[in-house]
Amino acid sequence: MANRPLLNETMSDGSRLFLQLPQTCPPSSLLRQIVRLGGILTAFVYDEITGETWIDFCYKGWKFSIHNPYSEYCFFAENSECPEAILQSMIQVV
């Protein structure tokens, strides 16, 4: 499978926004995919009123967050220096 082009937007906290996708599955399904990949869940926050979710997890020693404002999943790497190969391997499941 070909690599997806990644975003490289550095946030004010130093994290990197590297992927945005339309929300085509519920957050619980995305969480299961991340765990199957080998990600280790560190936090899951869900707002029942708005449907907004934060998923925090570790994968291959790197920390990530997924947030879904406006029916779109935003993927963040806590460390903007996370290797492209790690980012690509992680997003192959989504």
C-alpha cells in the first residue's frame, strides 16, 4: 500500500497534526483498531452531549492523540520529531 501524504502542522504545544480524516466510524471502533495494531491506551474521554472524543495512546514508544471535532478525526503526535515510518505504519489501519 502506498504511503499517504502526511500533514506537518506544529501546534502551540509542540505536537504535530499529521492526519485529518472524515469520521466514518465511531470512536470505539477506531480505538479497537489502534489496540489491534499494538497501541496502548492511556486515556479515553467521551462527551455524551457533543460526541467529541479524545483518544490518547502510545505506539512503538511514541505518544499520540486522536480528537474528533466537527465530525473529523485529527491525529496528533506528541513529539513532532516522530519518524515518518512510525506515522505511516500507524495510519495504515485507519
